[in-house]
Amino acid sequence: MAAPTHMTIAEARKALKAKKISSAELTDAHLKAMEQTRGLNAFVTETPERAKADAKRADVVLAKGEGGPLEGIPLGIKDLFCTEGVLTTAGSHILDGFKPPYESTVSAKLWQAGAIMLGKLNMDEFAMGSSNMTSYHGAVKNPWRRKGANSDLVPGGSSGGSAAAVAARSVMGATATDTGGSIRQPAAFTGTVGIKPTYGRCSRWGIVAFASSLDQAGPIARTVEDCAIMLQAMSGHDPKDSTSADLPVPNFEAAVERGVKGLKIGIPKEYKLDGAPKEIQDLWEQGIAWLKEAGATPVDITLPHTKYALPVYYVIAPAEASSNLARYDGVRFGLRVPGKTLDEMYENTRAAGFGAEVKRRILIGTYVLSAGYYDAYYLRAQRVRSLIARDFTEAYKQVDAILTPATPSAAFAIGEKMDDPIAMYLNDVFTVTANLAGLPGISVPGGVNADGLPLGLQVIGKAFDEETVFAVGRALEKAANFTALPEGMA
Amino acid sequence: MTALIKGQTGEWEVVIGLEIHAQVISKAKLFSAAATAFGAEPNTQVSYVDAGFPGMLPVINRFCVEQAIKTGLGIDGKVNEISVFDRKNYFYADLPQGYQISQYQQPIVSGGTVILDMKDGSTRKIGVTRLHLEQDAGKSLHDQHPSQSYIDLNRSGVALMEIVSEPDMRTAEEAGLYIKKLRSILRYLGTCDGNMEEGSLRCDCNVSVRKPGQPFGTRTETKNVNSVRYVMQAIEYEARRQIEVIEGGDEIKQETRLFDPGKGTTRPMRSKEHAHDYRYFPDPDLLPLELDPKWISDLKKVLPELPDARKTRYVADYKLSPYDAGVLVAEQETAQFYETVAKGRDAKLASNWVTTELFGVLNRTNKAIQDSPVSAKALGGLIDLISDGTISGRIAKEVFEAMVETGKDAAAIVEEKGLRQVSDTGAIEKAIDEVMAKNQDKVAEYRSGKEKLLGFFVGQTMKATGGKANPGVLNELLKKKLAG
């Protein structure tokens, strides 16, 4: 039997059932790993007491041969999910001291399935960022380093804490959210697996909103199967979220080993970027070859509006954010910096409470929605968004799923790209399209680059066809046989 | 009909459009399950959605949508099968989300008509541009603390229908009639209680003036005018102010103004109070509202009879004047009361009794018709006694007063006080003879051609019988005897 922190969720579940290990032992091992990896700054809040108590309860249930599909499995929760009575900051100073009196639907579903919370995971402020550098609680360090180098790397973002903790083996899996790539990019940077399901698959109720029409929750874990197990528990219609899909949730776990024989896999030419590193192109070609060997047929396709995706995203997401973040005004919860008048209190509170990136996006969003600019920016962006979605609809007449690189590069060093927001925004170039079109996308580690850093491959599926995404993801995972570990994690 | 205002440079026409905010009758709010009852302790009817907490999402209340559809149908509007909720963004302490969810470009109802019943019995059609659903904001309480404001979020998220009229009204009186008629329709439909004192019905007045035949002038919007009387005052004031400004050589600024009920005047809001760019955009938390056409047609089938249809029926079936019919149908309760009184009786007589005597008493005692001291059945009983000749109309008024005082029915009072009408010709003849004997000079005058004196003799004889003589019989006998 593997060491508890090196088990997958699937393995741990079997071991718990077979009583080879208790949830208390599993949880303690992860709590210890959490302490040992504190230097990564992956957690905003640790909840060891609650974890231990819940593990004890899980063991009682397990002893009776009962329990949910995640009974006794220790997980981390991104700090964007409201957790009842537990500090929830969204990585922002403005939510200082905010302990929600309610539990997000997705996390509640995980607790119903028997999972155990180890703590709340660090993230870019309000999920705005691709490096986890914008968190009020400080940067998260990637457990991976370049071979023979000492500089700390970013874990990606915005779910940087989730990805780092999963990679560092301090949690077995973590919840995350993805608005433009915030699950898939950090998964790619940390050698983990992350899936953003179809928009509407998971309820957004109780998740601090960034951009409502793009935000989707999903898991980050160490294997495709583990992601399927977690997403199974997280998914489902929620009458409290009007945009949640009233559709049955398929058996994701059963789909994982379905194989790819006979599937047609689209290879979009627009994802071949001028000036992209050769290692990215090589990995992509390797992925195509793996799927071919597994019995799938690669098909060249075109997604002609891809080049507009990033600008469209950086109009729509800030527009929605500028409105969603208006409620952080110091009146009812979180930070309040007093002022002589109401307006002054707003200004003082928001000036102190929001970081630079959040302010930048609120300004952009306010601008593109302003009278006289709305048509030129927001409305036009929405029209182009429909064209991007239509590109996929057209492509899916020919193919069953699409294979692309997950990111244009491997993890970069902390401090890099910080002075150039546009360069930072380019991190999302391969991932934003799935958000704009509402489609499911998974990032699976495909190998390491010359520096020994993990690189991810992305599979984008049809709406509500996560099953094919899992099957293709699993085929890549199998072929890649990714066994590399961050330094000191063996 | 157009009433013009005389200025120094000639006559001016006033152009008025009204925006009515009508609170939807619903137990729960537009996007949350919190209660909506009026007068609750501050902040006791607030969900986390209404308070704009992180991660909270709106879910449309189907009943509020149904109420808006019914209202749209009730004003003969077009109910749109697809409408869209937008966010209207602005910061204020009683607006917890930092935006109001409203409908901007695609409202649930487009078009509609409200028919005004004018004093002279004519009607006037006022166009409705649109009706849309939106959330109410909370309330800022500025008088509870010397330096701070308190916020009550009970009203935050309550469903409102904003009903926007075309600029079709030309006088303050028409504006008053429009509000009353719309209120009447809403109350018939049960979609808004129309209570202006509690703020369930609020009005913004758009007013401009122009020389007849000229294009529309620049308008001002006067906000939150909270009674029909104030609306009329605000319009009168604003029209005269605008005429003075223009005739003084200045231009009207398009601005938002506030009504001062104490002075009956309007004043501009501070520019900060309304300098908003609302940055409307479709609310991404809500899908477009799609209505099943069958739902709309089913609701249409079960709409109650509305004031206009009822009025037409009263004119046709009861032969009432359009004006009287309009008065009777304005409130459902009055119409029901009237119909009970009129059933199987002289409908015109019933109408007169309800609109004059009964309304007189209700006004005097400041009571609603539901609390009338004389029930519809009792009033019917009184009219029966008039119709079958038991009492005269004059005596009936006396009996009615006694009914109001004692709550007894008409027949009992007539018996008790011995007010039964005398139709016995012998008794009446005797009284006539006595009166004629006492007034022989007047008899002579009458007989020499001064026939106007008949009234005098009728009065005297009636007095002699204690008012109980049947007026018909009395008249006939008197004429015969006077003729000699």
C-alpha cells in the first residue's frame, strides 16, 4: 500500500472500505503534510480540528460498511467557496473576517458525500489572475522548481492554492473554479489534473462571483479518475442557481475507462501560436500521436474566431466583475474603512480593500459598460462570443472532442510578468474559449519540459459531454504515464 | 379635450407622462423567499439574497411574473413571451447588491391602454408604453441617529411593476384620473393594493409645456409624489414654473426634481443625487424570462371583469349614466355593494341611493364601504319600501338616517315611528279641506291664475299629515279640489 499522502482518491476509497486505513490516519497524514508544506502558502485557513472530528465521524460510518462516495476523503476548498462559519475571503482584504452563515451548494454536496475539509485554499484575489500573485494573503509557491534552480515558481491561478496543495500531497483533491482557465492552467503548471465542467453543471450558489456567465466550479486532483469521482459529487441541478442545468448527471467514473477507439479528435490550427515555445508544440504533437495509437482519429479543424477570444474575455469578464463586486461597499460585511460621508466610506473601503488587479478589472469593466461605450465594447464582445461558440458547434459536427495545449508555457517564476498585465493575460489564451462557449475542458499532465517542469494537454468536449472529456483525458494520462514528482515529494 | 394655461405670451399646453411604481401583491420577494408584509420591524424580512451577500443568486418568483402578466392583460398590453432582466448599477447604502435588477430593453409587457372616465361622461384613452418588473431598494433612515443613517432592508428585493405611460395627458386632472383608474384596475386584478400612503403605489411625473401645435418641450421628472392630490399639485406647479422660465427668456433644463408636499412646489435634486450612468447590462445570473403562451392565454381566461367592462354593463343593463356607472365601478367593493342593492330593484334608484345618501354617510364618518353602517341588504329593504309606496322618498331619507344611527332595518323603523305613508284619500281630503279653509285668500289667488301656489298647498297639506301623505295621491286630490 502506498503512503497515505501518495494514494489517489480511488485507492484511498478502496483502502478505507477494506479497513486497511482509517479516515483518521488518512486525515492526520494530510494534516501533517499541510504543516510541512506551509512554506508554499497554499492555505488561507487551516481547519485541523474540524477535519479530525469529521474523520472520526467518517470512521464510524465506514465501520458500519456505510458512507458516501467520498466518505473519509480529506479535501481542500478554494477560498472562493462560502463555507458556513469558516472564514471565506476570496483572497481579498475586503472580505476581512467574513464567516458566511451558509455553505455553498458544491461544498455542501462534498460533505454530503462524506468528504472532509482540511482548510481553505489560497487564490488570486476574486479569482482574478493567472499566477496566484494577486492574493491579499501573499503568493503561493509552486512545489515544482526548475531542475537545478532555486527560484520559486508560480503555481498558476487563480486556483493556485488548490493546485499547489494537490501537487504537494497535502490534500487528496481540491475544489477550484475556472472563469478563463483558473482550473486548467494551474493544473498544467503543477502536474495535476483539473476539469472545468460545462457551464451549468455545478451550482454557482455560494461561490463568490467573479464573472457570472463564465464562472464554473470543478475539481483539481492527481488523476483523471479522481477528478471524475469528485465532479460526480459536485455536480447536479440546483434550483437556487437559475443558470444551473436541470439535467441528469451521467456516471463520470464509468466513462473514464471507456477508451477513445473510433473517436474523432479535432486539432484546431488556430491554437498553433507564432512564437510559442517548441516544447508546447512538441507536447501537442505527442498528444495527437498518443490518441492515434489508442485508436482515435485526429482531424484538422478550424475555430476561426479563436484570435478574438482573449479580447472578448477581457471585456465580458471585467464587465460582469465590475457589477458583481459592487456589493463590497463596507456597509454590511467584511472590511469597512470609515469616511465622513457615505461616498467617502465607499472610496476608503474599496481603495484599501481591493488590490491592483481587481481595481484594474473594475475600471475596465466600468468603462466598457458606460454610456457611449457599451455598444462598441460589451455588446460587440457578446456578439463575437456567439461566433466563438458557433465555431465549436460547427467543429463538433465533425469531431467528438478537441485536443490543444493547456497553456502557452510552463510555470514561470514568481515576479515574472508582473509589470505587464497583458503578458499575464496571455496565459489564458488556450483556455478562455471553453469558458466563452460554456464547454467542458480538462487539463492532463503530458510530460515535463527540458527544465523538468510539467506541461499540460487540454481536451475540450461538447456541452454536457464530460464523459468523452474524461475518456480522452484518461487515454492521454495512460499514454503519458506521468510519474514525475516535485522535488522532495518522493 | 385640451385645457390650456394662459401665460404672458399666449396659451400653453401641458404634456404629462407618468411612471407608476406599483408594488406587486406577493407573499415573497421578486428573487427571494423573504416576506413582504408592510410595517414589520426593520431588517426582519431580509434574506441573504436581499442583503447582497457574497455568492447569493436571484431566482425569479413565478407568482410575481404571473401578477405582471395579469396586469399586462388587464391594461390590454402585449405580454412578451421573452423578456430580459438587466442590472441597473449604482451605489447607495440601501442598495445592497450595488445594482437593481430591472428590465431595460426587453420588458415583460409592451403597450397598453388606460381609459379615463371624464366628468362629462366622455372617455379618453391614455397609452401605456411598457410595464416591467424590478426590485425595490431598501430604505435609508436618516432621523434615527445624529450623525449616521440606518438601513432597513425589509423592502429590498420586493417586486415592483413600473408602468410607464405615453405623454398623452394634458391636464393635472387627467393625471389624477389616470392614477385612480390604473389603481382601480390593479385592485380589481389583485396585483397591487394601490395604497399610496404605504408606498405600494408611487408616481414620478414627467412634465413639459409647449405652444399648441409645437413639438414637445424639454421635460422635467418629479420623483416620488405620493398621493393623487400631490401629483396634481406637482404638475400644476411644474407647468406654471416652466411657462415662467420660458417666458422669462430661459430654457428648461432636463432634470430630476423633488416634490415638497409642505409647500406644494418642486425643486431640483442635487446633481449628485441623480448623476448616474447606470451601466445597464443583462443580468448574467438570470436566464431570459420565457413565458409559455398557454400560461398567458390561461391567465387571460380567468381575468376578473374589469372596471371598463363593468361600466359598459351598468350603462347597458342598468341604464345608468356613464358617469354614475364610472363612479360605481371604481372600487370593486362599491360595485359589489351596488349590485346587491340593485338586484331585482329599480337600478337607477339604487344608484342614486348609493352614490348620494350612502356615499354621504361614508364620507362623513370616514368609513370604507366594507364597513358601511347600512348593509347592502338593508339599503335594498329601504328601497323596497319606497317602491311599494310604503314610504315617500322624503320619509326614506329620515328612515335612512335612523338606520345609520341605530343599525335597525327600514321596516322596523317605519313601524316604530309610524312613518307609513297615507294613501287613504279620505284622510288626505280632510287635511286638504282644512288647509284650504285656513288659506282662503291663497285659494282665490290660485283660482285667478297663480298656479305656482300649488307648491304651497302641497307643502302645507304634507305638513298637516306629518309628511306621510302619498305625494301622488295628494297632488291629484289637491289639484281637483283647488280647481273647485
